[in-house]
Amino acid sequence: MAVAANLPARAQGNGRGSAHAAASAIGPGHAAASAIGPGLAAASAIGPGLAAAAAETGEFPAALRVVHDGNTIDLAAAQRAAADFLRALGMDTRTESLRDTPRRMAGAYAELLRPSPFNLTTFPNDEGYDELVLARAIPVHSVCEHHLLPFIGVAHVGYLPGARILGLSKLARVVGHFARRPQVQERLTKQIADWLTEQLQPTGVGVVIQAEHTCMTLRGVQAAGSTTVTSTMLGTLRADGRSRAEFFTLAGLS
């Protein structure tokens, strides 16, 4: 991932807030009984972000351009490989129904595995708001790196602001940025939390993902209806039990 900073804005101080901000897409999710552990180490590199720019200049950039630095996608080669794959499984790609399937397959996987660039927009925390900001039930879909089958669910992402607050839609953008690549849910959860901590330097970050893995429900054990829950809590949300409990309550997980 490459992150380029622009539009500097003077860093603001932080005081004490009182209310809660919750951006809810759907109602309460499934109950979570998982323990909060350290999770897997994030595998993505983090470029110069908000914290680094502030350390160098004394100013926080108001916006960062976030792009994926993965390899270039060769759709023509992917289409040829898809055709070979289907034929190897005994399918006749000369039929009218399957003739265009290799092209569609290549395009579908390219879409699933290529994050869209976006601007990470932040604003000065003028009022010193220091209570939880939570975006609940953000839709998330990714591809299991072991079987290349989708896993689909929701992510609950929250943070305790520091000097700056984040545009709420950007929480969903960050989730999508890390989800659109071959993944495991444990790593995805940790990457989102670590990246928000690195870029914003909040006092706490919490991420919970609930997802159904089709590699588990459609094949193998075929455990239809099962969901997997992963969580990463950092800073105050990890150290303080009351703050952590508040996160789970507002996310509809307790």
C-alpha cells in the first residue's frame, strides 16, 4: 500500500467529550463469545501517514491518498488460465453457455482482488471529543486465500479520537481496502486495527468481524449457517474493561 499526504491542517488539542457517535447500517449482530487476543501480525506495509507527517511538520494532513501497491492484473492471461482451468475440470468452453465464462471469471476475480483507491479524509477534533466513534455492521466480503472462495459478513469498527476525527465513510473504505485481496479473517481484523492506529494515533481502536466462510459451508465439512468471529482491541479499548464492554454493547455484541 502507498499513502501520499496532502492538504495539511494544524493539529488540534484534545479534551473530554460526553456523547457517543454510532453509525449503524443494520441491527445488532450475532453474540460474540470470543476472547480478545493479539491476532496475527499485519502483513501489509504502511507508507508515510498522518502520524509520520505530523511528526515531521507539526501538522496533520487533512487527507491522504490511499492506493494498493499490488502487482498489475493481466486480464488476458487470467482469461486464458480460466479457460484452461475449466477445461481441466472437464467442461466444454466451446458451448454457448460457457464460451464467455473465462472472461467473466477473470473479471470477477479481478474485481474481488483489486482495492479501489480513496482519500482518507480527517478533520480537526475541535470539541475535544474523546468518546467512542463506532461504525456498526459495515458489509465486508473477501476471498479466502486457501481456497479462493468468498467469505462474507459484517465488520464493527470503532475508535477513541485523538487530535483528529475520521470521515465516517472512510471506516468502510479501510475495511474494503484490506478485504479486497486473498485473506484470512484473523489477519484482516488485525490489519484494519493496526492501520487505523498508525494513521490516526487515536487513544484506542476496536475491530470485530463476523463472517460466513463458503470454504467451510459449501465444501468440506459443509457447516451451513456457521459464522466466525474475530476481534482486535488496541489502546484503551484493550486495557480498560469498561471501554471494551461499551464497544461490544454499542456494536450489538453483548
